Amino acid sequence: MAAASSVDEAPDNEDYYSLLNVRREASQEELKAAYRRLCMLYHPDKHRDPELKRQAEQLFNLLHQAYEVLSDPQTRAIYDIYGKRGLEMEGWEVVERRRTPAEIREEFERLQREREERRLQQRTNPKGTISVGIDATDLFDRYDEEYEEVPGSSFPHVEINKMHISQSIEAPLTATDTAILSGNLSTQNGNGGGSVNLALRRVTSAKGWGEIEFGAGDLQGPLFGLKVFRNLTQRCFVTTNCALQFSSRGIRPGLTTVLARNLDKNTMGYLQWRWGIQSAMNTSIVRDTKTSHFTMAFQLGIPHSFMMVSYQHKFQDEDQTRVKGSLKAGFFGTIVEYGAERKISRHSVLGATVSVGVPQGVSLKIKLNRASQTYFFPIHLTDQLLPSAVFYATAGPLVIYFAMHRLIIRPYLRAQKEKELEKQRESTASDTFQKKQEAEAAVRLMQESVRRIIEAEEARMGLIVVNAWYGKFVNDQSRRNEKVKVIDVTVPLQCLVKDSKLILTEASKAGLPGFYDPCVGEDKSLKVLYQFRGVLHQVMSGDNEALRIPKQSHRIDADS
């Protein structure tokens, strides 16, 4: 493909839309107008100095490469979906040029699948759970008068009374076959056991898959199971699981069938029928949106029948905070649970839930998800409904979390971020230096054009960029120790002024001619002080925000 080969010289992180200062939805006319205007500014024939002429040729060629890619519907579709790496991928030379963006996406995914299949044998998907049950009832249900004479009885007795460990790995055998090996160990009050299972799963078609399972353990005995999944329609699927458990009491058969249907875009309805050792019928509705998760379930069964309602609110913050509450009532009693979870690092989520029930008592459940590993710590505090236990189960984790977050987690994350930024700066140091040189060369090429633009704007009392800075600004007092990292972009911005207007699109400003990234990996802004009709204006814009000046709201009052 000609267009693909023509961009090989361009840097991998080049943003062609930003370079031409056009919208991603720009029409062919807009692209052509932007390209022509920039060509007039940077055409090599406008410079007699050999060095300036050489620099102009480099910038002119880069503009030509950007326009060549974006003006061709096929290469633009590939670039829009996958960036420059999509253009450089082998295999595009066999793609018909009349294909739509959707067809190009499908073709790219096919090529990706072929590459993935070559690496399939090297992949596994390990998952694990460690659960440690803690009995802390002695903290609240002590009988002090009976232990007054026992040495050491003044200290509450907290013990681990149960533990469960499970682990599984997936080993893809072919593109459609997967082997799953899993095992678990459990112990409670001195008694324990374990089991090991092997499952073979085959994807039979785009609509379903089947799985055969074999298992053995020292408590349950051998196990044979068969599981089938099938999409009945685009909105409905069914799962059936048959199992035969062999034990000293004979063969125990079991059957579980789940029918599910999409009720709307965010809502699923489930019907479950379970026959065997614990027979039951269950129906539930689950609604999951961007900001909430709601579940309502009813079950009739042996030995337990219950009704359950739960709600979870998802905050749209950086830490992905979630608060949740649930009510479960049945023949076993009533349980109320409430809690929260929060992301504490890139791969870790910490959560805590307080469970208050009759006759279960009060428990605190702490859970840590680290990548594909789960660590669960259920702490039983009391068999009774004691207000003190509920208070400490609620307030204790909050106090500990905020103390740890302030003293340990936040400093650790800050150090990790700084370490990653430093590594990123080192890896991109040569590219940043090259970008800086290119930006400085572009500014030198702009001088004559900027002089003419300023003369024209002064004559009409138009738009004059007094000062402009781009990079990292530190305005927050809590970050006053951080270093400001900005570059002067007054000349490049003035060069983009046309008819007393400056319009920047929704793209990183680092790709504009005369700009470069002064602080790789950090948040950046553009601050502009400009004069329009003899009055000073000022505005600060985010790196990827669109900007249009002049505006009345940017005006600096005479009093200030």
C-alpha cells in the first residue's frame, strides 16, 4: 500500500489531525484548506537560507504525509481505528480499496486473530482465591467472671477457625479447545480436605460451547460433569450443568439449568432450576448501568428459601469508588449488609462489608482483589446484635483505611507514578529532544509569517497573542513543591491566527507545528494572554480541549 509506506518515516506518536489542526470529523474540503494554508506558511521555496530551507522541507514533508493519509478514505479509516500501527501492519496490501470502515475493522481483527493464534500456546489465565476465617467473638462476648483466675485471660482470644485456598489455570490447546485445571484445599476447626478438577472446553460455534469435567477429592469422591452453553437468540441464552457425584452413599445426580434474557440494554432476567442435593427454583433481575448495579432475587428451595434485594452505586471518580447495601430475608433469618470498595492501585481493589443478621450476629468481611487473585477475610465479631460491634465494624475499617491511604498508599502510588514517569522520560528522551529541535526549527520558519500576521492584526485592532505557554502548571497549594514545566508557544499560536480568530481542535496541542511535549506522561494545559480590540484577555485550556478565541468571557477586567 503506497500510503502505508509513505508514513514509515513519521514518528510513531504523530497525531496527523493535531498536526493539521483539524477535527477528526473534518471533511475533505476542511482538510484541503488546512493543508494549503500550512503549505503556504512552510513551503521550502519561501526560504533562501540553506538551513531554514532544509528545516522547511522536513516540516513540509511531514504535512504532506499527514494529508496523504487523511485524504484517502481507506487509509484514513485504518488510521482512525488503529493509528499508525494499523497502517504499518502486514497484510493490508491484499485489502480491496473500496471497503467501508466497518469492513476494514473486520479485516484488521482477522489479521490480529491470526497473530494471536500463533501465541496461543504460550498463554495461561491463572485465577486464585485465599479465604481466611477469623473468630473474634471474644472481643465482644467475653465472660470475664469465669476467667478471672486464668493467666493471660485479660487479653481477648482471636483465632483462625477456617481456611480455604483455590487455584485454577487455563491452557488453550487450539483456537477452540481449552483445558482448565483447578484445585482447592479447605480446613475448619481442625478438619479439612481437598479436591482437584480437570475440565475440557470446546467452542462448537459462535452460538455455544460445551465442557466436560472430571474431579476427585478425599471428601466428596469422584465427580463427572457436563456443561453446555447455547445462545438461543440474540437476547436469550441457556446454560445446563449435569453432574454425577460418587461417594460411599452411592451416586448423587445433580442438574442445574439457567435461562437468561436481555430485558433491555442494561437489564438481564434469569430463571434457574436446580435439582439434586439442594433443590431450588430461583428467579432474579439484574440491572447494571454506568452508575449503578441493582439485583432482586427470589428463591424457593430445600433447605433455604429467601428474598434478596441489593443496590450498588458507582462513583465516576478516578478510584472507582462503590458503595453497596443489601437485604436478604428467608427461613434462615434476616441479614442486612452494607459496605464499600475502592481501587487502591492500578491492579488492586480493596473492599469491606459489614453483615448484621438474626441469628447470625455481626461480621466484618474484608476483600482484596489483586489482578486475578482474591484474598478474603471474614471476621465473625459476635453472635448477638450488639451496637458496639456494629459501630466498630463500621468505623474501624474506615479509620484504618484513611490512615493507611494517607501514610502508606498515597506516598507509595506517588513514588510509583514518579518512577514510571522517569522511566517514560528516559525511554522517550531522544524522541523528545528531536521533537524539541523540530519545534524550534518550525518557530524559526514562522518568524516572517508571524510578523506579517501581527502587522495585519494591528491594523484592524484584531487578535494579537501577547504570551502563550504550554505544559504543566502548578496552581494547587498542596502541589507547590512540584516543578513547573512549560514552553513558550507565542509564535506558533500567532501563526495560526486567521481573520482575527484562533481555533484549536479537540486534540493534544503537542502535535501542533512549533509545539512539543515538555513533560511526557503528565497533565498539560495551554495558557494564553492575548489582546483583542486593544483589551487584554486570558484563558487556560486543557490539553485535549477545543479552544476558540477571542471570547468575551476571557476578558480581563480593568479592576483586576
